Amino acid sequence: MSQLVEFTKDGKVVIPLHLWNQIKEVAEYLYLEELISQRGGSPGVVSLDQLIEEEGLTRDDLES
């Protein structure tokens, strides 16, 4: 069952919850994509070796 967006007499818009959730999901995706593209050329803050060490692993653990 498809619900349509409703416009009230005072100019407000009523959006069904399922449609609003889809809009939010798309907006979050676009926001994250913009952040990634802005920071794509910047150096990483943490190296892979630091992440491995923080997890208590070694590179040999990852390769096996």
C-alpha cells in the first residue's frame, strides 16, 4: 500500500514514516560520500600497523 505525501493548508508537508526513513538513508549516504571525497587525498590518521597492534595481532596472524 503506497501512501502519498500530503500538503496541509498551512504549507506544511506530511511524509509517511517509511518514505521519511528512505529519504534519511539516502541523505546519510550522500553525506558520507561527500566526506570521503573531501578527505580522499589526505593522509590517514592511524596506520595499518597501529590498528593491528591495538587489536593484539601481528601481520603473521593476518596472513594465516
